[in-house]
Amino acid sequence: MSSPRIPLAPLAQPKPPTAHPTPDTSSPALPAAVRGYFAAANAQTSAGLENCFAETAVVVDEAYEYRGLEAIRIWRDECGARYQPVVEIRAVEQGSGGVAVTGEVSGTFPGSPAALRYEFSLQRGRIQRLEVRLARNG
């Protein structure tokens, strides 16, 4: 069963590109679970994800769905090993029950860097659902 979509209002404008970007995952606009997710993602590890995701969380990425913490750990570790992605946060939008982050993702994948949008649904301070997709221009 799909959770309802929540309209999100912009909180921050995208940062201008830097010559040597340093990923910033410490934005005060980000809930702790989302900051923790990006810290793990940028370290290419699943360590600490149990503090970010609910036990029954769902991740949707590249048309695949990963259900439960163990499946999410495997997805995160495989993604990190395969693509070595690093996310530089460009914009944060927040709404009731959710937050959307647009990031520039660099790594060892075709088309790098790419703009991706991460849509988080949160419950009780944990990520209940994460959908990752290409960011729309404009």
C-alpha cells in the first residue's frame, strides 16, 4: 500500500557549485535520520542505518523496492561498492511528515554527476520510506 504524497515547500536555495565540493550533510533543516542516511551514503557503508530507518522501512531506487532494514543494508552496501556515490546536497524541501533533498551525486556510474531527488517519509524520527529518482530540471 502506497503512502499519500505530501506537497513539500522549498526551504533552501541550491548552493552554487564549488571546484572541490565537500558534501554537507549537517544542514539543520535535515532531520537527524536523514543526516545519518547521507553520512552513511557518502561513506559507502550501511553502518548506522539502524538508527535512521524504521525496521519495516521501504526504499525505492532504480525501479526496485527494498523492504525491511536488512534489505536496505544490502542495497546500501552494494550501491556503495558498485558506484562509490558521494552526494552534495543542493536543496532541501520540508513538509509535514516528510523531507525532500535534491543532491548532485558523483561516482563511478554512467552519467556522473547526476542530480537526484531523495523523498523521505518519516515516522517517530525514523525513515519509513525513501524514494530516489532523477531530479527534474526547472
